[in-house]
Amino acid sequence: MSFLFNEASLTETTLKCGELIEIVVGTFSKFENVSDLFVEPYLRKNIAEIKPVALNHLLKICRGRFVPVFRTMKEHLELEGGITDSVRCIVSNEEVVQCM
């Protein structure tokens, strides 16, 4: 799943072609427990270097179920001791703000 997501994100940013990432987001978001299976582990591994565009796609995949994202964000904040660009992007996302 990580490989597909990374390649689709890369295709979107380098080739300015968003069709592949939309297919990946649409497919991943259909899985009931995608937040636990993919989003949370992916964020744990990549939160420090993930780009805002990819973060927004991850949040779309969650379909409003942001608890795993918040868990990961909290752990990251505790480790880093402050707000990073990734955390700032998460908390400024429109869908996330509505859940807060």
C-alpha cells in the first residue's frame, strides 16, 4: 500500500497528473480499517518528511476517522517537543478542524 501511495503521490507532484492518486485514495478509502492498517503506520514512519499534499490525501483516505492520525500526531509532538510542519498541516486541514 505504501508503494502505491508513494508512486501515485510522486506522479502527481512530478508529472502534474492527479488521476492516479485519486484512484489510490478512492480505493484505499473503501477499506473499513484503512486508518489502522495503512494511515497510522505510514504516518509513524514518514511524518517528519511527508509533504502537505500527501498528508491531505491521507486525511481523505481516513474519511473522517482521524483518531489514528491524532494518536500519531500526539506521539510525534511528544518526541519532537513542538509543532512541526507536518503537524501544522494536519491541524489546519478543513476536515480535521471540523472534528476538533
